[in-house]
Amino acid sequence: MDRARHLRGKRLLWQADGAPVQVTTLQSWLEVACRRAGLPPSRNLHRLRDTFCSHLAMGGVPMKAIQVWAGHADLKTTQRYMHLSPEGMDGMISVLERGAGVEQQSTRGQK
């Protein structure tokens, strides 16, 4: 059971000694991570939800799946957390362009 500490309850993060991680500890970890990444220090844990949903969306994960993983009751809530990077938008356009190219080629041979 020690190897499956996450099965003990709803908490997912535990200290090395088996104690649950408190919110203040998570906030400290986030602040340190922001500094190390060269970002403005932040203790706003809610920001992680935004990043989580956005990265899944940019990776092509269906919105309904993101909603389930984020624990949102309403899809509109999930949409508020999903932000696409400029690279993600470019990727979307290239998919549309590829689709248009395939369609144009198939209609040329029908004339």
C-alpha cells in the first residue's frame, strides 16, 4: 500500500515522509518553479489549471476529455481555461490547408 499512496484518499501529492502536501507547500513549490523558469513569482495555484487545459487542447485532446480530466461539470467552464498558443493556431490552419489540398486534387481528376 505504501507504493500506492494515492489510493488512500483524494489527495494526489504526498511528502516523501507520507504526509499530505498542504496548499501552502504547493504555493511555495510553484513560486520556486516560476523563479527558476524566469517567470514572475506566483503562488496562484489556479494558474496550473489553465496551463493543464491549454496544453491538452494544443496537443489535440478532445474538449470533452479535457472537461472530464479537469473535473468541470459544464463544457463552458472548460472552454474558459483553454488557450491556444500562436503555434497551435498555425497548426490548426495547416490542417485546414491540407484538407483543402486533398479536396482540390480529387476534384481535378473528375473533370
